Amino acid sequence: MKDYIIVGAGLSGTCLAYRLEKAGKSFVVFDDDSQEASKVAGGFMNPVILKRFTLAWKSDEQLEKAYAFYKDMEEHLEKTFLGPLEVYRRFSSIEEQNNWFAAADKPKIAPFLDTKLVASVNKHIPGKFSFGKVLKTSRIDPRYLLESYSEHLQEKGWLVKETFDHDALQLTASGVQYKNIGAKNVIFCEGFGIQKNSYFSYLPLRGNKGEYIIIKAQGLDLEVGVKSSIFIFPAGGDHYAVGATYSNTDKTPEPTQAAREELVEKLKDLIKTDFEVVDQVAGLRPSTIDRRPMVGQHPYHKNLYTCNGFGSRGILIAPSISEELLDFIDEGKELDPEIDISRFTRKWYKRA
């Protein structure tokens, strides 16, 4: 009898599994490499929404916890996937400059916005209206993080590489039975794939497709991240990641020519040097109708839980939300009503 079955090894499932490991709980993770949204994420630990110069939801609280969590994972796995990365916002007008200074006057966001603007961050990136530096930023390599922990789980015998069959899950008096595995609880961390989960498909999850391109630009020599209408950041050597697009209508997992062309056109406006596109990646972000995570206990089956709906900020959110869910299950602490899936029960859940 395991304490937990976790379904999905994206950011949500990985953070939950690591917390369970540290707590000495027994668990097994099922994963079929379908969590592409986590692997293709930009990986920024940035608390500021750079389009509007506002703090993301609870990001000031989540940032410190996330950084400490990932540093602990690095030490545990003896891997390095977290590092500093300066991030600059290129202003497109005097109005944007003024909005930056107005935001920096607010006590909660002031610690994250540098009021000393810089005229240039790279000779190939012109900035008529200068650049503002975001403070306390860093970046994780999400793919390396997830692959490193997946290898660790395999070495421990805690990972099953197969698609979870929801129809084979049996609810018992003491918990659940899945094939030859008994467990007290199941946590589904399937991202957009939860729409195929008969237990939680009622939740109003909305996929938001994001695409990046990887370019090679010899001589660009960019060592910081720059946000304009798109982001560009170093990806090793002469390679840089450029993104991302947002589509609420395209639910296909494959990269598209339209997104590639959109990103290339915006990149031409941002950098003034030759480049070639060498790769393109896509993923469906699990976004929600109210832009809050979907976390909690099934309305009827009390041993089933979900941890989902992180949107484009999973890197920042996952460490805090995984802790909240496990405190709810193991210690009976109440979930934040803003993330609790019970907010959808009355309108969306129809018991057969």
C-alpha cells in the first residue's frame, strides 16, 4: 500500500513527488512524456507581468519559496539547472517609461523594478526609449530539471513509464487499487490532458498553446533576457530561445508555420543582426477561466485529487501549490479558496 500515486511528471507532479520524497512518504509516479508544456516553458523566475508592470498573482510570496525549493533539488540530485539571469524590458514609448516609474512607486512591486534605466543592453538590440531592469530574477532549465528528476525516480524504482488507464482505477474502502498497486490517494497532474480524465474532466480547463523558436545568431553575444513584444534569452553558445505565442483556439500539439512567422517578424523588430531558425517547440499550457490554479479534492471520491491549471507561470507557482495541497491532504489545513476546485463544484460538477 503506497501513500500516493501521482499521475504526470510535469512541474506539478515533479514538485509533489519531491516533497513526498523529502517527507519520507511512499509513492509511485506514472508518466508517458505527454507533459510537453512544462518542458518547453521559458523557465523564468520573474514575479512581474512585463506587459502591464504588475505583480503576478502572489508572486512576491512564491518567489523566495520557489528559489529555495529548486536549490534544494539541485543539491539533492547533484545537478545544476537553476542560475541567475538578468531580465530587461525594452520600452517602446515615453508612456511605458512613465508606467514603469509609476509601478515602482508602489510598495509591493518596488523591490522588483530598478528605477535606474539603461540606454543599451546589447549593440544589436536598439532601444530608442531605453531599458528597465527587473530585479531578483533567475532562470531554470525546465527540461533538464524534469529529465534529471525522472532519472532519479527511475533509479529508485518509483517511476512507471506508461499512460495511466483511468478505467483500471478501482476505488476501495482503504483508498484505491490500480492494477497491482494499492494506494491511499491519487493526485492527477496531467495538465491539459486532464480533459481525458473522467474524474476531473468536468473542470473548466482551457488550453493555451505556446510556441518558441530556437535561433542561431553568431555575434549577437546576448547574455541577458530581453522582453519587448516577445522574449529572447540565451540558450547556450550562439543559440537563443525566442517566444512565446499564445493561442486559445489551436489545441494541436505540433508547432505551426503561422507561429514561426509571427515570432520571426517580431524578432526582426527586436534584434538587428542575421539569424537562422534551427528549431521550434510547442506545448499546451493548462490555463483556467479565472487564471488561478485548480487544486484539491474530488467532490465525491475523497481519495482523488488534482494539482493543475498553472498556466504560463508553473515554474514560480508549483513549489508553493504542491506544499499547500499536501498540507491539505496530510494535515487537514484548508486550501486557499482561490485555488480550491470546490469553487467550480456547484456550476460544473454533475454527478452521474
